[in-house]
Amino acid sequence: MISFSQVAKRYPGGFEALREVTFTIEAGEMACVSGHSGAGKSTLLKLIAAIEAPSGGSVVVNGQNVGKMSRAAVPFLRRNIGLVFQDHKLLFNHSAFDNVMLPLRIAGFDPAESAKRVRAALDKVGLLGREKAFPVALSGGEQQRLCIARAIVNRPSILLADEPTGNLDANYARDILDMFKSFNQVGVTILIATPDPGTAQALNARLLTLNHGALVS
């Protein structure tokens, strides 16, 4: 469950990225947050993952007030959150397998169990046959699939995606959205940031709309 109550986020210099944002996403729900460039979509996702802290109000994720968590507690929160970034954040000097392995290695998983999880995640996104390939050898759509495999390898309860289809052609974009549907069908809570409100319709998802930091619908 994700709950925002009167959340504000102000950056140094006075820029207000979010203003009194209130909403709740129930466990197992799929939702999209839409709006123009600079509306606050990425900031909203970063608050959920404790990458940023709110300037006001409360952000509660799985019963925990994220803004009041100690720094030591944040990694435990993130183990239940999968993140798909707009700019991929892949390690280009590591194979596809090692890119997906990274969060498990950081979390201290058993190596044999980790290898099974990595191959299962790669299989789920259709990249099992490319596990030895380096990201530079993958197409844009395959790189995005690799990001999704890395995001789900921890088997998170929440999946956050920042414009996951932004730079993909229509066929790849449809494949990515179909993957999100399948994850949601097995109970994963999903929130997707997108400039296109039609994405919510394509996913049959709830739509939240931001305008200059304010939630308008």
C-alpha cells in the first residue's frame, strides 16, 4: 500500500516539485501518474523509494512512514520495491546476467539461489538466451527488458517505472506494457510515470494526473 497525505517537495532555490499531494494506492493495484514534463512524476516515484524525502506531509509505504525512516532502514524498504529508471542505469561493462545479479549480491543472497532467481527473471522478460550479452549488444527494447528483470529479481511487492516505454517503438512498448499487466495479475502493486494518459487506458489502470506539482485528477 502507498499513501500520500498533503505531500510537498521543495528543492533548494524554492522550486516546488509537488504541492499538497494526497492519494492512496491499495496493495495489488495498478496505476499510472501522468502529466507534462516537469509536473512532478519522477519526484513522486523517488519519494516512494526514499531516494528523496518529502518537505511536508507524509509518505507511507507498506505501513512505514518513509520520511521518518532512519538511513539504515532504507535498504530494507527498497528490497520490496523494484525500480525501472528512464535512463536504464545499466552497468555497460557487465553482462546481462551480472546486471540482474547486482541487487541480490548487495542484499547478501546465497549465490546458488541468486543464480536461479536471475535466470528466472531473465526468462520472464524473454532474455534468457542473452544472459552473456553486454548491454551495448542489446537493442533499446532489450535494454529496457533487462532493467525490468533487474527490478523484479528481488520479487518485490511494489514496482515503480519511470516512463518505461518512452524511447521504444510501438511493438516494444506494447510488449513492455503486457509484462506489467502480467506482474500485476500475480499481485504486484504497480505505479508507472508516463506523459501519455493513454497508457492507463491501455493497461486498464487508474490514472493520477499532475499539473505543476498538484494532483488535479
